Amino acid sequence: MLEAKPLQGLHILVTRPAHQAGAFQKLIEQAGAQAHLIPLIAIEALALNADLVRKLQAPKAYQLIIFISANAVEQGLTVLPKALLNQAQIGAIGQATAMALQQHQINVQLVADKGFTSEDFLALPAVQNLSHQQILIVRGLGGRELLAEQLKQRGAHVAYANVYKRFCPPDALERLKQLHQSLALDIIALTSSEGLHTLHRALSSTTKAWQHIPLLLGSQRTAVEAQALGFKHWIMAENPSDAAMVAALMRWQGL
């Protein structure tokens, strides 16, 4: 007789961008769950503005370049001059971003050993005194301003390279409705606050029908925001990595 798998019978909604969801989807399916992939965020590359392009050509234009996410790495490396990347210190928000840079043979000098937030990066000793430093933050359009604000307060001159934008795929709402109507959905996996807010906006007219479904979350900040939006139950992972999210599901199952 075959032994039951630990997540056997669970239906889990996977909401990450399609190009980043494969590993997590595979892990939970190997553990017996059925994964339903409906990306709530898609990525579109953006061209840099002309003024920034000109500045990037200057020798040693920036002393520190900080990549916010793996998406920032993938999109940023297509538009940033290699000479600039070789001259500047490289910082990363979180180990996943650092790993994405290292996969492109780019050394990361500044990354928190633990944690994956701007707050963790800002706690590094090397970024406490930044008088007259020119810093470039590579990110998606929009998002939190905390990092730039804190770096400016410490004396830095900060610019953004907005290398991509996020959007909700146009068919996501209809697919979510169809999924909810067709089966008992057990868990919604969310790895970012943006995914949470996209879910809430997409379901604005029917949110209450979804509020009883547990959310699998990767940060306390997202949990606080989920509570404010009216969601009732969540499962906390230590961080939004694939392994941590699966481990949280196992704990939730009492394994």
C-alpha cells in the first residue's frame, strides 16, 4: 500500500509570477498537493529614462548599486553597463536576490546574513555613514520608499533605475472566480504584499467569500496587511522562499 503524502488532497493556489513559480509548484505537488497556478503579478520590462542612461555612462557614476529583488536583477542586468557593475559595490536585498546576482557571476559585497527586507539591509554597518555617496537602487516601478529615504538621511544621493513594472494579468480575475466555483480551495500562497493587494483588488466585489481561506504568507508585514484587509486566517513561513513556504505547510499539517 502506498504511503499517503504529507500534503495529500490539499488544493493550493499559487500566485507568484509564472516564471518564478515552477520550483514551488513542483515541491508542493511532490508532497501530494494539487497546485493551481494563477499568477497575480506579471513583469514587463521598462526602458530607462534618457537622463539616467547618460549618467550611467560616466566613470564611477555610482559607488553602490542595490538590487531590490531577483526580478530587478534579471531586468536590470539587461540595461546597466557592465563597466559600471564592475566598478561599483553591489548590494542585494535578501539572499535570494544575492543568489540571482551570483548566478550572473556578479559579486555581492553587501547583503544581510539573515532577513530579506530593506530594514535588514539598512542594519548593515557598511551603510550607516554614506556622506556624499552616489547610490543607485534597481527596482520595479513603485514600491516602498523606506530604503531610499533612510539612505538619504545617512548622507547619500539616491537615484532609481525602474527597470520593470508589475501588473495583474487581465484573465486572473475570471480564472480566480472559476477556480473558487469549481472546487474547495484550501490555501492561497502569497509571497509579497503586492500579491496580497492585487488579490484583494481583484476580488473587491467578492472578498468576503474568500476571507475564510487560509493565506500562506512569507512575512509578518504581509500578515499585518492581510488582517487589515479582512482576511481571517494565515499560515506564517519564516520567509518567502520556496523551502520555507513548504516547511510552513508541513507545520500547519502537524508534521
